[in-house]
Amino acid sequence: MIKGYHKKYRRLTDDSVSSEYNTHFNKAFLNKSKHLIYSKMLKVSLILLLCFMIVFFIVNKNRLSIFNIDFSQKGIKSMRLGYPVDITGHRVSNGNFNVVDDYISMVSDTSFVVMNKKGKKLVNKQHSISEPILKTAGNRAILYSVGGNDAQIENKTDTLYKINLSNNIVSGAISPLGEYVFVTDSDRYLSEMVAFSSNGLEKYKYYFADYYVTDVAISKDGKSAVVSGISSVDGILNSAVYIFNFSKQSPRFILEYPEDFIFHVEYFSDKSIAAIGDKLISFSKYRKNKKVDYFYNNKTLTCCEVNPNLGVAISLSSTLDNRNCEVIIFDKYGNIKSNINTDLKVDSISYNNDVIALLSDGYIYEYTYNGKLKGKAFVGNDSKKIQLLSSKSAYVLGINEVRLIKIKFM
């Protein structure tokens, strides 16, 4: 019975209205009242449901992006856990996005971040270094300013040292044991190199009189280094690679590269060395004054990737639009392990012992070493760099976020 019903309609029964009419009226009134109540309850429920959906969407908007939707034909399926993860700061350059032992180390214009494969930020600290460059080795990282004086040494949890050099930095490197080295400009010479022990004490210095240095790499044990430099003779650009032992004042030997610009050197754990230029890639060994050169034969180097355990991958294009790329995988001694011809414009390469992954126009293409296309995944048109986590998944650096993508085999 509805509250207030008897008081309002008592006069009807007192006036001898028939019991049949009264019963009919009561049923009609009750049915109408129930309908009104149910209608209001339905409206309230719909409003509450709509509010819940709006709140749910706002809270989970990153997880409901296109990168988390499973396209069975395109092969994209976002992994669960904490991805995607927003980038702290405004931008991360390709060279500042590294993966070591499944941990992501990256530097933006404002922050140094270390993340695990669950997307948890283990380190997230601001820095004041302009135009930062990041290099990693084991659980150590070196962060420095190209053309500036500031640098800092990091591990996965702490800033170990903050450094201010008297000369402008050209390049730096660090070993897994914490030994580190810088090459800089010089007041009296063309360039300088200074090496430090893991406790921050200077242990070695060398002055370059013939070449402007371009890059430096340090050995795993921190006892030797390799440096690249350039010079100009009669308008012709030449390069050289110096191999140092820090126990000796003079270089062990110098390798020369006429009419080439060597811009990157790599020192592998077994003391084999790679030098990457705009016309060739060269391999040598610490104890032998000889090299193995591979020339690009008028092709353009579109990208390269150094795997510290395996060697170097390069992409060469024969067209002006940087498409139709040939991808070559070298081991640490210059032997070719894979050669794949594609029609792609290769923006990034990542590889392991099993597969080779290429980023092109927002897609990952995964190949076997014999050139068979194994998988394909759409990873976003803003994708800049990829790093394989396994043969089935990869980290993807976008403009504003880092994604973890699962690749489906074709």
C-alpha cells in the first residue's frame, strides 16, 4: 500500500462507491504508481551506469588506446602489466632509449628513467643537462651534455657522481665496472681524452694533435679504449681509429680510413672493435693492427644497431627516398651472418640470436636470419625505435610513450 493513499481517497468509499469500482481503481492506481517508480529507477540506473563508464574511460584512457587492441590480421596485441608508460619530459631521442637485461634506460630532455618489464619506474629523476646523451654498460650509465661541461654517473638506483669538466664534451663511455672516459675539445691541442677510475679519480690523459675526436668507447674491464677522429687534408675528409692501453702513454696502434667519416666506435667484451662510417663499416681486434672493411658501394646508411653481445646490424638504401633497404647483420669480427633485401624504409633495427626486427612506417617486420618474413605488427605511426624483449615481444619508443607489443607469427 502506498503511503497517504487511505487519507486521500477515503471519501470515495464513504459515498458508497461499489466495491467492484473501488477494487478496479485501487489496481489501476497501484499499477500506475509502480510504473512511475520503475521508470524513475531505470532512469537513475542508466545515469549511474553512464557516470561509471565516463569515470572508467578517463582513468583507463591510456589502456584503451589503439595500441592495446588486438588486430588479428595486423598482429598487434599490447602486453598487460604497466604499459604503455608515458614519457617523463618532452622528447627522447632514438639513441637515448636502451635496453640492458630487460631493463629500459632512457633519457628525455628533463629526466633519467629506468623501468622494468612490468612498466614500473625504478628510477625517475630530473636532470639539468642540456642536449643529453645516454650510454649504458651493465648496471651503470653515463649521462653527458654534448658541447657542454656537465655529466653524471648513474646506476639503477643512485646518482654516483656529478661531473663538471673544464673543456666541452664531444663523447663519453662507461664500463660495467664503473670506469669511465671522456673525449673533449682542447685549448692547446685539437682534442683531449681523460679517463677515470670507478671512484672518480683521473687515471689517464692523452692529447690529440692530428685529429678532432668524434667518439670514444671503453673496454669491459676499463683498462683500454678506442677513439675515432677526423681531419681534413686539401679539402678531403679522412678518419682514424686509435686503440689505447691505459698503462701505456702512446696508442697501441692507429688505423686510418682515407676519405671517410667515422662517427661511431664500439668496443665489444672480447676486445673486438667496430668502427662505423658514412661509407664503410670496419672491424678489428685490440691486439692486431689489421682490419676487415665492408664498403657500402654508394648506398646510403639509413640506420645501424649495435648489439654488445652479437655484433652490428646496418641498413643500406639504394634510393633517394631511403627505401628498398638491404639489412646486413655482422658478428663481432666482421663476418656476415644475415643479408636481407627488402622494399622497406628501415627506421630502426633490433635483433637477437633468433630473429631480426625492422621498424618501417609504423609496423614491425620480423625476419628469420635466412630472410623469411615471420611476423608483422602495427605498433603506431609515431614509433621511432624498437628494442626486442624476446622473439615474441618488443619495446616501442613513441613520441609520448613507451609501449610493450606482442608480435604474432604469420
